[in-house]
Amino acid sequence: MLTIRFNRTGKKNRVSYRLVLQEKTKAPGKRHIEILGSHDPHTKTTILKKDRILEWLSKGVQTSDTVHNLLVREGVIEGKKVARKMPRPEPKEEPVVEEEVKEAAEEVVAEAEVAVADTESVEAAEPVAEETV
């Protein structure tokens, strides 16, 4: 299946895009069939081959969501923009192992407190005799 989508070009931190016709299964940036335009988001300039885009769309080629919104904004095609929302990540359930680790840690802390209390009571009970030389 063919699709019209963006192909990133340009320098680092100075990106620009080409609108390319490409097989959907190919990675963006790989082999494309035809270049249909370009878009520079920094200067907001867009150059499109309107007749070629309309020809390919009439043949059943699909567009990516972003390209569809760009074509609607530029007036190449009519319709509503497509809402592009990222799905919310589902909260992960805490495994039972963490609860067991917390309980074990609390037990170790309690044992340490008891040991400290025992050593303090032993020191208080036995006075230390100083040796005289």
C-alpha cells in the first residue's frame, strides 16, 4: 500500500521535511517513489506539487495524519483535520514482590532498633572501670 508521508531532512536542530510517496512498510527515509513537495516548520514555508498529489490521491493512495492536516491547511484537499492524540499510558500495577520487600525492610529496621536498645541498656548497667597504671 502506498502512502504520502514526511521524510525528515536537514541538519540537527534545523529540520525540514519532504513529502514523499512511499510504500507504507518501508522505513521513512528509505527508497521513495516520488517527491511531492517540501515543508520547513521553522519558516512555515510549504511547497507542494498539487496536481501530482491529487493524481495519486485519486488512485487510492493514503496520507499520514500529519500530511493530511497539512494538505487541508494548504487547501489542496477539503475536509476536517485529523485529531492526533497520543494514547495515555496505563498505570502499571505494583507487583506483590515490592510489598514483600517493604515488609522485610520494616522487620530489619525493627530488629536493628531492638538491638540498639539492648546495647544501650547493657552499657548503662555495667559501669566501665578504668585501669590505673
